Amino acid sequence: MSPAHKFAMLAAWLEGYAEGLPDYCTNEKFKIKEAAELLMEVNRAARWRAEAYKQAGHDKIELPWVGLTDEEVSEIIDREIGFNSCWGPEEAFARAVEQALKEKNQ
């Protein structure tokens, strides 16, 4: 299933969910419908951008590489491994994986 189709399905689900709310939930209904409209707008923009890239002869949308900060690496290691050490093998491993992904996606 394409991302565009997933966006459309999620937006439709949100619309249906909002319609099923009781009448006294008008504020919530409005916010949920607004979120569904925003999803569809993002979907349209993404499809337009993909088509523009395709017509320009590009295979895919090229986004600039954004690496992880040292703080983000530490947070991930702390969350996934359960401790936060000084820069050791875990951080070096994380940077090696990040570099491999960067090279693969260029």
C-alpha cells in the first residue's frame, strides 16, 4: 500500500471517528476534522512534489542528510540499552551505523 493511500485511509478514518462522536463534542469534532484535512493537504503536497521530481528526471525525492546529535545518540543508547556511558563502543557503533546508512542513501 502506498504512503498516499495510507494518508487517505487515515484521513477517512479520522473523519468517520469525528462523525461518530456525540453532538456535545463539537470542539473535538472540529479538531479531528481539521487534522484529517491537514493530512490530506500534506498528502497532496507530497504527491505534487514527487510528480515534479519525476517530471524533472529524478528517480526519487532527494532530501539533505541530517545526522544524529551526540545528545540524540546518548538518549537512544540510554533508552535501548538501559545505561548511559561515556563515549565508548556503543556510541562508536551508533556512528558507524549512521555513516553506513548515509552512504547507502546517497
